[in-house]
Amino acid sequence: MKLYQPTKRYQAGISAVETLLVVLVVVMLSVTGLVLYQHHKDSNARNNTATSPSQTASQQKSNTTTKSNALAQVTPTAFVSGLLRPLTSGDESQLEQLLTPAFKSFRQQRLAAGPCNYPPKQSLVCDSLLEASTGNGLTSLSPTITDFTFKNGQKGKRVTYQLIRGGSGPGTTYFTFYLLPRNNSWLLNDYMDVFVPQVNASAYSPLPGEMEEQGQ
């Protein structure tokens, strides 16, 4: 028996159809992959550039908080000016909030020792030259501000005002405030003032700090 054999032409037709199908499948897969890749790329780009409302609000709040903290920092000069206001007005309760416990105790002992030449509530210590009229005058002066280390190792600032006096006994009074940092402000940890007659002016330096033992 002679088996049927397809002609070469029929075989060639089958081969062409198969090839065409393969090509179509490859093209479809390529197009699908390209579309998916482009979609993924666009999605990533949107995620990188877009910020959600909550993220924007959080960033704005963070920036505002940082700016507020920077603006709230009290300078040593501003603190001393604020210290002089309750001192010259006699507001003892407000004044004590600006003192360290060590200096508050030291001041109370000095005021109790008396006698004072003027009302104690207008003095940081009883024998101090700093009273109401002098204190108001300091706010118009530019102080010298330097870093300071107390004997117990704590770091602070030293604010020194120089008030030149004339008259029959000319000279310079040095008012020195020793400050310790407290959050974004300061506390007064020690104070001293010294009057130096003009004849002795060259022999005195206000910078060493004679009363730093009150470090807390």
C-alpha cells in the first residue's frame, strides 16, 4: 500500500503559517512588555516628584518648628536686660525665677546680713553697686560677652558692662553677670560689680571673674 505523502507545497504553507504565528506572539509580548515598563517608569517618576498632603504639612510644621526654636533663643544681653526689669521694679517673685538655686541662697544670705544702704529689693546683693538707677543705665551700654567655665566644670557666659563715671571721683564700674544655660535661655549663677578709680584703671582686668565659686 502506498502511503499518502503531503506535497512540498502544502508543507511549505504550514511552515509559513507557523512562522507568522510565532512572529505575532513575539511582537505581542514585546509590545506588552514595553507598555508595562513605561507604566512602571512613569509611576516611579510620579512617586519621586509628588508629595502627599500629609507629608507636605509635616515638612512645613518641621520647618516652622525649627525656625521658631531658632528665633526663641535668648541672647545673654537680652537675658540681662530682662533680669534688670523685675529687679528695678521690685518684683521679687519674678526675679527669683531668673536665678539658680545657688545664687538665690547666696543672695538671701547677703540681704539678710544687712544693713543695706538702699531697699534690698533693688539689689542683687546688699553691698552691690547695682540698684534701680544704675540698672536702667546698663541697658544703653554694649557689654562684653565671653565664654566662662565655673569651678565645677559647667560652661556658661560672662556678660560685663563698663560704666564710666566722672565727677570728683572718676573711674569705671564693672558689672559682671555669670550665666548658666537653661533650655533656650539662661539663669543668673553669680554677679559682681567693682568700682575702679581712674588712677588704678590700668591695674584691673574684669575678665578673670572673682566669684565663680557659686557654680551650680
